[in-house]
Amino acid sequence: MCAELAGLGAFPHIGRTHVSETSATDRKWLALLLATAFPIASPAFAQTQTLNQPAAQPGQAAPSPPSLGPSTTGPLHLNSDPLHVDGGPLGPVYVSGVISGLGLIQDHPFPGDQGSRADLSNGQAIVQTTQGPVQFYVQAGGYSIVTLGTPYFKTTGYVRDTFGYLPVAYVKIVLTSDFNIEVGKLYTLQGAENAFTFQNFNIERGLLFNQTSTINRGVQANYAQGPLSASIALTDGFYSKKYNWLSGTIGYSVSPKDSITFGAAASLSRNAKSTFATPTALNNGQLYFLSWTHNDGPWTLQAYGQLGDVPTRASVGIMHGASTYGGAVLGKYSFNDHWSVAGRAEVIKSSGSVTNGAASLVYGPGSGAGSVTVTPTWQKGIYFARLEGSYVHAFDTVPGFALGSDFNQHSQVRGLIEAGIIF
């Protein structure tokens, strides 16, 4: 989820002067990315088979495709044979990416938002290696993370005020086939939904996602053997530049069709930072989730529960703690290789009240919300298009903390269309 968009009641950033997080380091990485990607534009560098892997001989199985990032839940899928060049001792260097546009209509827009708009949802290039003891992953470009029940922020402003034009970039040190360490700008381990539109069942991220961090900086260790996988990370939580968050996940495949995942994350010390990407309340809290995923032919189903807690920390302005609890059911059904439909239903409730001065984590202290989202999707080769309809209903809201131009509306309906290429 995107905590920088955490429920309007937790939106101290609305109306705030924008703060740029794009650094000189990001620009240096972008220069390296362009230098790497430039020769790919020449057809002489485009290959039809994976470099450093022999072509299949008659009667032999074709070589397995590389395992490329980022992770996706579908229905959209990444290009399994992207462009690549010979990276010498690094092995093949793969270049892929996503270019997509988005159109949106909605009722009850927030102040500064509009009833309809069009924008770039993804303009990202991904450069990565998958072989050897030292590997890297670089994801660069523009993006917009659309979240239910929150204002829509245009790509240019969103990038400037969150993770910059280099949202994800890390080095992976592979110590054994089962164990590796990643250092850099990482995808969060919090929550059950991924960051960008193309990675998920739906175009918009959900209400529960809005309680979690999205991207953080730090170090992460990963282990996988057989049905068991585990990760643990020390990071800066909600992109605060203070490395005081400890998070982890553990997953287990209980059968060929079913798997479960448990995740936990917590701030180890107080942090007063407050920016668009770093909401003070959530950056001083903790979060837990438990999910179950079932795959059976054309069906993929996921159900999960999530619990968040923000303690009282008067020294950073949290005069009374609060918690959230909720659950979601997501799924998709594939009609054939090109057509599918995905859906999500969820509900979240927070504790506290205005009288005890509790932190606002949804739409005011003690408030809650529910949502329903449906997303038909088409993809053929590198091309894709999808529609989406969503409905959010807020309840037990506090006047001045809810939806709409006056922050007093209790619902919002949205219609979206997204189309582009995954190359």
C-alpha cells in the first residue's frame, strides 16, 4: 500500500508544500541506466535467445527462461524474453519496462483533484541481471500509484514528492542458491499488494494497502528452500532516511495449489519526520498481516487479514495511539490466454475518538471504510488494456476528515481505463 496516501484522516500532507526526494544519486543511476539501455536500441544487440544459454537441440527441452523481476500477481504478465546484451562477467543484462496511460472519472473529488483526468501511469525501464554472485536491479522512470479513497496525484508531482525517478535500485549478493542479500532502494515487505499498477490484480491499490509503506531503503536478507521462504529487512520504513524499521515475512506452500504468508513490521524508535511520503503516525507504528493464496487452473484467489497499531508518542505529536484492523478478498479468473477479470472486496476499521485525541488513520479517529473493485483485463503479447470500476463507502467518519471537496462525503465512485505495452 501507499502510506503516503493513508486515509484522508491521516493526510497531513494535503496542502503541504511539495518536498522533492529526487537525489543526485538517483540522477547518477539514471545516467548509468541510459548508458546501458542505449545500445539495446540497435537491432544488432537484440537477441532471440538467452545469451550464455545454448539453444535447444532437436529432441531436447528449451532452456528455462530467466527469473525476472518485479513480482506480479497477474492478470498482466511480464515479457518472458526481453531484450538483453552480454554483460561479460555479469552474464546477460536484461532490459524491459512498462509504458502505459490512464484515464479516470470520479464523483466527489478532493480539493485540488478533478472529476476526470488523463495521465501517464507508467513510463518505466527495468535493467537487471540474474546470474553470478553479484547481481543488480534498477527500475527507473515515471509512475503514478492510484489508491482507493484518496486524491489522484499526477505522475510528475507524485514522482517528485515520493521516490524520485529511480524508485527501486539495489545490488543482490548471492551467497548460496538458497540465500541472498539485497542492499539499496527496495520494495517493502509490508502488506499483501504490490506497488505499481501493472503488478496487481487491479489498477488501484486498496484501502489496506494505504496503511503500509511502498518503497524503503535498507538491507534485506532472503532465504528459500523447498516450500519455505523467508525475508527479513532493516529499512527506513516510510522512506524517512532513519533506519529504524525491522520487517519480515515467512511463506509456506502447504500444497501445489495453496500457500500462506505471515508478515510483521515495526518501528524500533520514535521518528518525528513528516513529509508527503512519510506520514508521522504510520511511520511510528507497526503492522501485521496473514494471507492465503489459492491457484487452481483459471482461478487465483487471495484472502488476507491485516492489523496495524500506532502507539502514543507525545514527543512526535501522537497524543493518543490508535489501531486499524481489516480484511480483503482478491481474485482473478482467466477466460483464455488474452481475457480475464479481477476483483477485490475489503473493509477496514480504526479505533479511537476525537474526544481522546487519537491519531486519525482512516477518515478520522474511530472511522472505517469498505470497497469493491472489478477489473476486466485484455493482454496480447506486449499490449494490454483494462477497465476498472470501484466504489468506496466510509462510515463512522469525523466531520472534516471524510471524502469529497468538503471532506464530508461518505462515498466515491471511480471508473478507470489503462492501456499500454509491457516490453
